[in-house]
Amino acid sequence: MNIVDLAWEYAKNNCRARKKHVSFIMQDNKIICKACNGFEVPSRYAFMGYRSLHSEVNAIMKLNVPKNNLHLYNFRFNNSGQLKMSCPCAICLPWCESVFDSITYSTNEGRLVTMENVYVCC
């Protein structure tokens, strides 16, 4: 099963929101953390401007390994399982760039795009 299929299976079984955002954190080519978006924002993140729990935040909160050589894979699916734009938002992007060596996200065209040392997205 490829990574997009794994993300869709995870989204179907774990995401309650209509727009299903999934983040995988990988280290040494292995998925070490999976998370979905949610509705309740932890207070330590609410002050940053989050109105809902973004999958990137949910994933990094679950991470219990040294934070080196990490790669973020971000997916968004509609209810039919089609890939949609999942580039990290303006709130997530700065801290994601400081934590992850690369960020791969889905586009509305169903492609995966990888950013490395990029400071502007979407």
C-alpha cells in the first residue's frame, strides 16, 4: 500500500471532520506518528490563533522521539477520498519549518509536493 492509500485509510477510520486532514511524521523512512485534525484546541496552542486542532499540531504533540531527521507528510481528503490542498497554514508553517527537514503536502490536482528549506508556501 502506498503512503496516500495509508493516509486515506487512516483518515476514514480516525478523522471525524468533514475535511479530513492527516499528518504523518516520518523518521528513517518509517512512519513514527499519525494524527488527524480535530475540533478541540489545547490551551497551549489556542493563544497562537488556532481555532481548531490542526493535524500537524496533533502529530507533534504525540511525538515521543528525539526530534531530528523528521519529515512531515500532510494530506487532505474530501469525503470521496480525493486529495486536496494540505500545505501548512500561515500559523503552522513557521514552526513546521523549524522542526522538519522536509514537508510534503497534497495539492488539489492530487499530487504530492515536497518543500525543503522553503519559506513561502501556498
